[in-house]
Amino acid sequence: MNRIEFTLPDVGLREIEGFVWIEDGYLVLEVTDKLLGLVDTDTNLIKIEPNALADLHIKYRPFKDRLVLSPKKIDLLEAVPGKHVNSVQLKIWKTKRNEVVELVAEFNAIKQPQQTSLPADSSP
């Protein structure tokens, strides 16, 4: 899976950008937080288990689509820099739309087998 570049809303003078991809069954975010885009760079690698997200979907916009991560617990929101109320919205250029659709499909395919469990056999 290719790494897809994204941005997050700036917080004050800090610019937040990074890459998202799937690796070994995890959704991986590499987030870079920069002061004025140049100095005081801080890079974090965040691996998200499929079951940690309640929902992963795309909001289509004219120029930049949004990849929306809705976590089950607030810990993920605290791990990603910026202010997030109940989801993290990664802004991704429209030119990467096909790659984002593939990423969501692959992530949902990984998540699906983990959520389904076979019912117990009740035959005598």
C-alpha cells in the first residue's frame, strides 16, 4: 500500500501534516508537527488496530477529501496532534481519491473477519 499524504488543521503557528497507510493489518499514521513549517519538528508514528475504530469513511469535497477516523475510545484523539471533538479528519487532495478508496476498502476487509464470529453449534 502506498503512503498517502494528508494535512490536519493548523494549531496556532504549528503546521500538522503526515502520511497514512496500512501495514501488517494496522492503519498507520506518521504525523509531523512543525512550528512555522520549518523549525521544532516533531514526528510521531501511530499504529491503529482495526477494532479501535468505530468507523472509517471518506467525505468527498471539491478540492480536498476528508478521511474520517471515528475511534471507540478518546485515546486516539489525544494521540493525534490538534483539536478533535469526536473524530480525526485527515485532509487529502482529490487527486489521491482512488488511493483513499482502496485504503478504506482494504482496512474494512481487514476489520471484517475480526468482527465476525461463528455462532456456536447448537445441534445435539
